[in-house]
Amino acid sequence: MDHEIKSLDIGTMHVISASVSADCRIRFKKIRNAFLKIHVEQSMSQFLKQEELQYAEIGEDLYALGDSAFKMAGITGKDVSRPMQDGVLNPKEPRAEIILKLLIEALVGKAQGEGAICYYSIPAEPFQREKRVIYHSGIIHTILEDLGYKAVAVNEGLAVIYSGLADRHFTGIGISCGCGLINVCLSRKAQVLDAFAIDRAGDWIDDNASKAIGEPAHKVMLVKEGGLNLLSPQDRTENALAIYYKDLIQYVVECIKDRWHDSGRVSHFDGPVNIVCAGGTALPAGFIAILRSELKKARFPLRVDQVSLAKDPLYAIARGCLIGAVNDGSSHFIRQCAAHRRTACRPKKPSPAVKKPRSRPKARPRRIKRS
Amino acid sequence: MSEHLPEAASDKVKSVHLVNIPTKVTGVDIIESDAKALGRLHQKPKRQQHQPKPEIKLHVKTDKLKRHTSIKRPAVPEASRGILGIAFYAVGRFISAISNVIK
């Protein structure tokens, strides 16, 4: 591949990268956006290496990273720390920037040559919050430029639209349901008409459900990620999660309705629009059904045609950012893929047939004339 | 914007061990078609090229051309003939010329 093309979905719970490999395939890599400070002992780093856990030594401290942080949290009984909170860098963690830099470098690596592109997702500014997105975006931009990439920021909601509404000319509503924020984007032919964020999301559900039933938040999170069905909860924990999910969806629909009611932004649309959702918080079964019913109840300012979940909702934002990056470096990518396809599909030349030697006809016996 | 993240001495990274990151591989076809669709939307519309005006060949004899190209001044009306009439006519023409210039 002449030019590297990569993308990053930098979420509160997961950091996901997508890259186009030389054989024209897309590789998605996912890592938990978490760390845990471990007591430094000589045996500890050996133990971590033997168990093939992910860790880093920073200064005089040892940190378990990613999924290993959750494993060590289960062993030690501590809570994991997060470099991000509410969709942006966590101001309470002094090492948030360094940890995030290590995770990003592990996913995308250093750029191999010139012209490498990396599109990364950023949230929109939430309602009535101080402007932390500017700092967050600036740090990510610096990290990627340091690794040798041309870094371009893409709104999360727009990335969902790139991923899920290509058949509708990138027109409609994209909702990214993450852990820290829910990002909403209204777009018409890939032009953003409005983008905003709501500060209730997956973490809000976990915190409130855990307080309501007296269970630790990480246990509630495991139940949520373990195949929850919002329409038929099986036990007390699932019931609490279903109640808070319904409340969250109602709140999101009300926020969108209040923002776009009597707004010139929706006057661009004559016909109904599609809504596509993505992100880990939208994964539980019944999410789309509840959203459809809430949209029907509320007097939504736009006519809605279809409400659907993006294909591979957890990877949809990274995929959407990759579509933007491919469009940026499109001529090289499309040429490269076409050439790769030609060589892969070229029919094999048949092997030359082995020519059998001509067999000489048997000599006829001579007739001897008798005089 | 600074090219590098500022790093304090206490924040120096001594070693990193990030292995076994879960990877998922898919084909590229869908992304390629979606990126082409996005590219088509971002393309500016092609300007219509102005067609050159066709050459008009005049098949006119030169003496007729000269006659047609000469500027004919309108004739002085009969009522204006006479010195006073001519004077009034001249003043009127002068005033209209000045008003055209002012416009």
C-alpha cells in the first residue's frame, strides 16, 4: 500500500483502530481504555510477562493496561482507572495523556512512510459543559502527528452516518451511543447540519443501576455486556438496567426534540429520514424497539422512516472514520485495490498439454506376386 | 500546536508490553463502495464549457459592405430647416448628448 490509511475510534470504554492492509483487507483492533496502578515488586513484572498481560512502566510506577487492568482489578479488588471520562480526557488522572498515547501507539503504530493518514473520532460539545473537547482533540492530534500521521478529526455522529447511511446519500440522523456521551448528528448529503452530545450514556446507566440495587458498578457492567435483553429482563440486575435504559432513551429523544423543534435545520428535509445507531451502549437486544416506540410517542420534528442498528455497532465508528480517510486518499487506495483484485482474480493459464508422439502406422505386409 | 506531548522526568516511559490485542479482519469491498459514494458527493460540479461562437462569414461585396458600415445620420426634419430651426435642433442635440454622458 503506497499510503497508509488508518482510523481511530477513541471512546471512553474502548479504543478501536481500523487499518487497510497491503492485501486490501480491513483490520480492526480493540483495546479497553483503562489502566490500573500496581504495587511495584521485582516478581510483579516477571509475573505480568509470564501471564502475557499488558503493562507499562512509567517513571517509578507499574501500570496494567487495557483488558489486563480489569483482570488485575478482579485479583486485587481495586477499581480500574480510566484515561477518559464523559467522552473526553479525564482531568482527574494526571497520567491520562501518557496512557492514551501508549494505547494509540499500540493500535496504529508509527507511520511507515510519508502521506500516512489517520482519521480519529471526537465528540461534539455536550450541553452546558465547559469546552473540554478542544483540549481532548488537540492532545489526540498531537499524539498522531508525533507518530507521523496526517491527523483529521471527525465527529462521532457523522462517522456513524458514513458507516450506516451510504445507501441514503449520507442523509439522516446518526446516533453514537457510547459510555461517556451520546453523540447525535443530523446530516444532509454528508454535510453536517447539527451535531451535539448528551452527557448521559452507558456509564450513567451502570452507576445508577448499581446504586439502585447495591451491586458494584463493574459487576453491573458485566451483566450489561453479557447478552442483556431489555424487553425481557431475567433478574433484579437486568431489570434495573432495563429501567434505566428506557429512561435514557426517553431523555435522548426529548433532548433531540427540544433542540430541533422550530429549528431551521430540519426545514432542509422534505421526506422522511433514516436513523442509524451504533456504539456499545446500543448493543442490548430491544434497544432499537424501545427507541422506535419513544419516537412514535414524542412529536418528533422530523418524519422518520427506518430506525436501525449499524452493522457491527461496536466497530461502526472506526469503520465510518476509515471511510472518510479512504475518501481522502481515495485515488491511491482504489487503484491499489483494483490492482490487487486483478492479480487475485486473474485466471490461471492452463498448463500446456503434453504432446504424445505420433504413432507410426504399422507397415502393411507386402504381397508377393507369384508368377 | 506543539509537535510532541510535554513529558516530565517522572513520566518517562521505561517499557511497554502491549501484546495479544484482539484483531478482527474483514474484506474491503463495502468500504471501497461507500468511500466512492462519499467522494461523488464531495466532487464539485463540472463547469459547462462555453462553446466558441461559430465564425460568421460574410459573403458581401466590399463596396456594399462599405455602404452598410457607413454611419447614416438622421435627416433634419423639414420643420427644423432654416437657421433658427437648425440652431434649436443643434441645442437640443447638445443637451441630449450631455445628458447621455451624465447617465
